[in-house]
Amino acid sequence: MSSIISIRNLSKTYQSGFQALKSVDLEIRKGEILALLGPNGAGKTTLISIVCGIVNPSQGTVTADGHDIVRDYRAARAKIGLVPQELSTDAFETVWATVKFSRGLFGKAPDPAYLEKVLRDLSLWDKKDSKIMTLSGGMKRRVLIAKALSHEPTILFLDEPTAGVDVELRRDMWEMVRKLREKGVTIILTTHYIEEAEEMADRIGVIDKGELVLVEDKQVLMRKLGKKQLTLALQEPLHRIPDELSPLALELGDEGRTLVYTFDSQTDQTGIAALLRQLGELGIDFKDLHSSESSLEEIFVGLVHAGGREARA
Ligand SMILES: Nc1ncnc2c1ncn2[C@@H]1O[C@H](COP(=O)(O)OP(=O)(O)O)[C@@H](O)[C@H]1O
Ligand SMILES: [Mg+2]
């Protein structure tokens, strides 16, 4: 795996004294789609803004395609396209002038054929001579995407791309993201919609209160969805899992006071009956038991509420 963005020990404290990021370490892999999932105020936009050179870090370093985003800002920024969360456009310009200007900003030679393709892919071509202020909200968002792609970035950040967006644009956007990924563009999107992360991402990072609490392959996370856990509250704490039980997927919790059995809820043979029988034979008594199922939603909520200290999986 080679990483295209390296974020090391990154912290941000705003002038107000508010700490929006706390020592974030993250390697973003070349060509992946990474979804950063987190509630409002988690620090997602702050993280993106630092990587894109809009906000200064208080501590730590970021490199984009080998370029330090502070010392080597222009080279780093030229690799990056950003579709910002907020709609902010040059109201009086035409669509064409805006994307042409954006491309020039990054020192790229004019390429009308490329820009035409970008506008066509975003169903914006017939609006190329329209002034931006005359466009609908959805069309303005398409213009922001066209601007972000105008200089052929190899890294694309989409900050809450589908918040408040109609179904059609959401579908087009996902389609566009997949196509870009096929071309080798690395894509980082933020969202607080779990379905969006599930649908789009190769990996999912969960960010909460300025901390990156988890980064994992989506498939690995999804596999946990099919898992259930049986938790037994033991009569007497165990110091270790007896050898007879070691072949089973058992873990001790709460300083040995609980025994947690993870099983696949999709199969007929859960192994629970055998487990309970064996516990009886070993004289391990329990006073209570309950089972739970985890979904990505639960994993997420659990992480966020526990402040990242425990992931229920
Ligand atoms: N310029 C700023 N000055 C002070 N606090 C800020 C500033 N920008 C953002 N914050 C605060 O930092 C936290 C993280 O914000 P943000 O990165 O926008 O989160 P997210 O994008 O995950 O919703 C929030 O509590 C927000 O109020
Ligand atoms: Mg945000």
C-alpha cells in the first residue's frame, strides 16, 4: 500500500481556544475512496481545510503526494481538488469563465476540450454561458464540482457533497466519484450519512470531537454487521479463559466479570448450546445473559458516545 496523503500528529486549536482536532494520524491510500464519518462539529471540515491550506495547523504535519502542505503549499495544492461544504461562487461570472479561471489558478495550460468534458459529465454544458447567480442550488453545486476538477487533481475532497442535495444530483455525484476512482483519483468524502459511507467507501474513518476514533476497511466493518454477541455476567470473575474453551470466540470483559461470545447470526449452528453446556461442565456459573447485534450504525453511535474508548463490535 502506498499512501498519497500522510497526516501526522495533527492538532488544531482555533483562536477562540477551542480544540477542533486532537493529534490525528491518518494515511490515505492512493486510489481509495475514504469516507470520514462524524457528527456535526466533529472536526471534518477543519481537517479538510488544513489539508487544502485554508486553515493553519497548530501542530503536526501533512504531506500531499510528497509535498508538505505548509512549506510546499503550491505544489501540494495543485494536486488537490476541493468541493467545499458551503456554497460560495462568483455570482456574476458565467460557468465557463469560472471553470477556466479555476484551472488557470493552478498554473495549468488551457484545455477547452477537457473542461468541456467536465461540464458535459456534470450535465452543465448547456449552462456554460449562464451567469452562476441564475442557477439553482443543485446546479451551483455542480459548478463547484466542475471547479474542483478543472485542474485535473489527483486527490479530490468532497465535504458533505450530498447534504441537502436532490436525488438526481446525489446519483450523478456517486457515478462521477466512481468514474474518477477508476481513473486513479483518490477521493476523500465527509458525510454524516452512514448509508453514503456504506455505499461509496473502500475505507471508513470515524471522527468525533476532534479525534479519529477508527479507520477500517468497509468490508471488515460490514462483516461485523453479521455478528452477534452473547454477554454472560459471571457469578465469579475469571482471570483467564479456560483451555477447554480456547477454540471458541470468547473474550473476557469488565475485568473478568463478563464473558463475551461472538457468533455468526447468519448460520443455524450458533454454538450457544454447546457453550452453555461446557460452562456447566466446568462449573462456571453466570447470573445473567443477553445478546446484541451490531450494525455500522451501532458501531458508529457506540464509538461516538463512548468518546472512542470502546468499539462494540
Ligand atoms: N474559525 C473557527 N473558530 C472557532 N471554532 C471553530 C472555527 N471553525 C470551526 N470551529 C469549531 O470547530 C469544531 C469543528 O468544526 P468543523 O470542522 O466544521 O466540524 P464538522 O465539519 O465535522 O461539522 C466545531 O465545534 C466548530 O464550531
Ligand atoms: Mg463540516
